[in-house]
Amino acid sequence: MLIPNQTLTLTTHFSILYVAAVESVSTLRDKLFSSNRTVLLLAAVIFATSLAVRLYKLDSQTLECDELYTVPAVTGHQYVYLSREGETASNQIRSSSADYRQLIKPDKDLGLAAVTSVLRRNVHLPAYFYFMHYWVEWFGTSAFALRFPAVIFGALAAVALFLLGNELFGSLSGVVAALLMALTPEQIYFSQQARMYSLLALLAICSTYFLILLRKRSQNTWLYFAYAVVSIAGVYTHYEYSFCLAAQVAFVWLITPMGKENARRWIVAHAAIGAAFLPWVLITIAQKANSPEVIAWVNGSLTSNLILTEVVTKIARLISAPELPLGWLSVIVAYALIIYGAVSIRAERPILLLILLWMIVPIGGIIVADKLLGTRAITITRYWLMAGPPLYLLMSVGLGKIQKQGARIALAAVLIGFMFSAALLTARGELRPKPDRHQEMAVYVDEQMNAAPDQIVIAEGLNSLPLALAYYGNGNFEVLRSKWISDQLKQRSFTDIIGTRAQVLLLVSGQTQMAKLLNENGFKLEGQPVLFGHVNVVQFVKRPVSNPNTPSDRPR
């Protein structure tokens, strides 16, 4: 039995313990809330910065050829002409600007099955195109509307990289890496393009973020689910994502004990990703059969010197803006930060290997694919974007490891300021401008066709040229593709194909074979070619046929 004094003492002790517990919980809650609030605030600032830069003058430059391909693909209209198929029902060649104009109009009668049918005859995966199919139905096909989703994906990618960097190396590294992602010219460029590349970067960063969370919270089932869902979205966005996934699989099963410690969950997650892709395998096989024609424009030999040159130059463009004054100095500083960052985390071997694999495997995968296909895709900048985020992480770590705080802050301010100016110049089209001037070209062609209606347009090179005339032009005239003409020449004459027209307006991107064919069939160059970006517009007129009975032709 407790006497009153003992009861009072025990009550006092419990009161003290209760108050201490409440204060501890309150303090912990405040710290967590404060930490979360800071993270949310930084994420919001990064998103706003990324979004503002990407929205700046978003539609000031005309749609590129790749963006023009997006429109018929997402609306479910066939636009790829394949010589090997002949002129089948699905391979009918369009012959006028009005025909091509129908390809870029949303059609509610054409659903996702039509989009899939278009992609079957191309080399792309469906996630982005399925999303854009509904987007253009709701918001139309203006340049701003077409590019806006890529802007959002790019801004979210910067936020996701901040969260990943914060989780791996702390808030300073997260902020610096995210700002580099937000402001680097290449990231700006492809976030202002109506294609899937900013979405690809977002998904790669998000899956890596979930992977890192799983390393610390391996029993959290929903994280496995999130990782699998993001990875499935990635493998359905672009074939290059498979290289990122391969790096992550190596991290799970070879570099860390994650796979062994939670084998069942990881087997289920990776099996789910593989099983989810199975329905597309048959379409991949069909795409492989079409790919020699579809990607013929990138065919070419791959040499060691070319690979080395592309590695050095493409990484320089990913991490800085070498074209600007003192740009190469910024490249040297960026390379130094990358090396210093990698050396600084060498003790954290699994994380270093993951970052290196994330950077190296996609590049190596492209080189291997080039060797197998006889292509030079390694020269195309957009395939290097996957290597950007790990480079920014290493740069941010290198910056954070500088011992003197003043030097660290000064270098960060100079670096971010330099990249911000580069970002604005990129958005304005003054740095790395989009190469196409399709709108000016279409207006010029309309004027030429109005001045001489009885002529024909022949488009040689990129499939996008007739689409550009339809998208930006208002005229209705005959447009024939040189590839189709070449196939038709196996069966009939050039005169039978173009009729009695005395003038031809030739649109040329790249080297021309059609000029020679026109010369051989009695046409001659009239005036000087007019250049719009990388497209030459050239006029040919029929040579007058000499009459042997005219006085000037009679023998003297």
C-alpha cells in the first residue's frame, strides 16, 4: 500500500516523464516539419525556375521536323511511306498539301489503336504518344500546346533530381544538381520540343530516386510498386530507357546486397516490368523490319575517332555552354568538378558505381546498337540526355566538397549565373537555335505557287517537309515526295508522273538526286536557291523545245 508521500512522488515522476515525452515528440515534430517545409520550399523554387525558363518564348521558333512527326502520330494518321510495302492501302502516298493537312487534324474516330498502327511502322514506343493523343484533342495542335507537356516534364525532372541529390548527398548538392538540370542549354532545348525526351529524363531520375529509397527502406512495399510503375512507363517511353534499367538491375543484384536480402520482392518487381512489356514485343519485331528504311538518314560508319570526338563534345554540351565567351573555361571547371566529385565519394562505392553506370551504360548501349545497325546515332544529341543527371550529381558533389566556404559559394554563384544566362539565350533561340525555318518556308512556297499555279512541289529528304507546308501554309497544291517518285520510275516515265507541268518547285534537305533527274528530263535551274534553315527551295523550269523549222535553226 502506497502512503500519500510515495503517491505524490510517483505522480510527480510520471508527470515529469510525460512532459519530457511530449516535449521530445513536439521537438521532433517541429524538426521534421521544418525539414519537410524547407524541402518543399526548395522544390517549389526549383520547379518555378525551371518552368519559367522553359515557358519563356516557348513558341517563338517554328516546329522542328521531329515535332511535326509528332502531330500525325498522336492523331493516328499514317505518314510513313515504306518502299518495301509498295502502294498498299496503308501505304498510300499523299499527293497534295490538302491531303497532308488532314494528317495533322485530330480525329475523334481514330483512337489509340490507330496511334499504335502508326508506331508499328516507325521506331517509337507509345507512352508519350498515347498521352499526347488525348492532349491534342483537349488543347489543339498549336506550337505552344504541343510543347507544353515537355516543359512540365522537364521542370518536374529538375525537382526529381533535387530530391535524389538531397537524399544522396544533402540539400546543397540537391539544389545545385537541380539548377544545372533546370538551366543547362541542352535540357532547355529538349524541354521546349514536342517529343518524349524530357519525359524520358524524368522517369529515369524518378526510378533512380525510388531505388535509393528502397536501399534504405527495403521493407516498404509501396516503394517497390512505385519503382515498377515508373520503370514500366520508362520502357514504354523510349528504347534507350532499357539501358538505364540495366544499370539499375546491376546495382540491385551485383553491386549491393539488395537483391539477395529481398530477393522475392525484387524478382516480382523486375518480372512485372518484363511482363508488362511483353504485349509490345510483336510490334517491336515489326518495327525492326521497318527500321532500315525509317532510320536510313542516320546510316554511316562508326570509327574510334568519331566515338572519342562525340564523347568529349557531347559531354561538354551537356554540362556547359562552350559557345559562349569563356565557355570553354566553364567546360574545364565543370569537368574538374565531375572528377573531384567522383573522387570525393569513392568511399561510397555502391553509389559511385550507380552514378557511373547511369552515365556510361546508355552511351555504351548506343555505341553497341550503332555497331549492330550500321548507324551513327551517337552523333545525335538527344540520345545523350540520359547521361545529364548523373553528371550534374557529380558536379554538385564536387562543388560541395570544396573546403573553403567562400570559394564554394563564389563558384556556385558564378556557375549558376553563367548557366542562367545560357538558359535564357537558349530559350530565345540565340544559343543553339532550332535549325528549321518551316513557317517562313511555307509562306514562301505559298507565294510561289500563287504566282505560278501550274507547277508542282517535289519534297526531297525529310518526310516533314510536306507536313510543314500543310501546318504553316494555306495553299492547296500538288506535293510529291522524291522517294515515291523514285519507286514509280520503275514502272513509268517521269513525264507520266508529273504530267505536262513546265515548272517544279524542289524542296531539298540534304544532298539532292532529284536535281539530276530534273535536268535529265529537260528542266533547268531558274534563279538562285533560297535557304530556310537546312532546306533549300529551288525552282526548275522546262527548257523550251527547239523547233528545227524556225529560221534560227535552219542550216546556212
